[in-house]
Amino acid sequence: MSDNLPPTNGSASADSRQPLAERVHDRVVAARRALERRDRAVQPRLPRRRPRRAPPPAEPGSPEREELRALRSVFRELGVAHRSYRQRTGAVIEPELRAAAEAFKRAPSLVALVPVAGFLEELDLLTW
């Protein structure tokens, strides 16, 4: 999913002027935009031999649902970064990070996502 997000330059220390919570919020907003662009993208249609009944038009998702999709997208991006780090270093998952991730999974929100990002920032894994 991170390949659909706008490119980022520099390391976490380069943008540390902005508080972590604001950077996480900005990343969630960027993820939401990327998901919206992907949803609006036209899929090429293959010709069919026989016509099928058209499905009912899809209703746009509620703002809460779209926010949840964006939060989960950023959470997955953080997970990919941490798994890559663990594979490179042989490190194990810290219990505090596991607890923060489980708290996010139980009640996904920006407030619950910030501690997860904080652990990755301490490891200098955030590029945004």
C-alpha cells in the first residue's frame, strides 16, 4: 500500500520539527487520498460473451469507514517497515510495541496509531 502514497524524502530527524502526532495525521491524510484515487481509478473492462446484470451502484463509503481504511493502511505500512528492520537486524518485537499494536487493532484511531509510530521513530525507521 505504501507504493500508492506520495513519495517521501529524508529521514525522521529531517522532519522532527513537526510533532509526531501531526506527522502521523498527515500520513493518514495522504493514505486516505491515495485510497480515494485508487477507488476512482477506472479498471479496464474485458469484453464478455453474454451480458450480465449490472450490480447496483456502489455507495460511497462513510467518512468513518474511509478514515479507518486510511488508518489501517498506515498501520500496515509501519508493520512492513518494522518487519523489514527485524529481518535485517534479527531484532525481536518489543513487548511495548506489541501492546501498542494490539491496542490499535482493538480500537483503531489516530491516538492509538501515534504510539506505534513512536516506536518506529525511536528506531529511526520513519521516512516521513
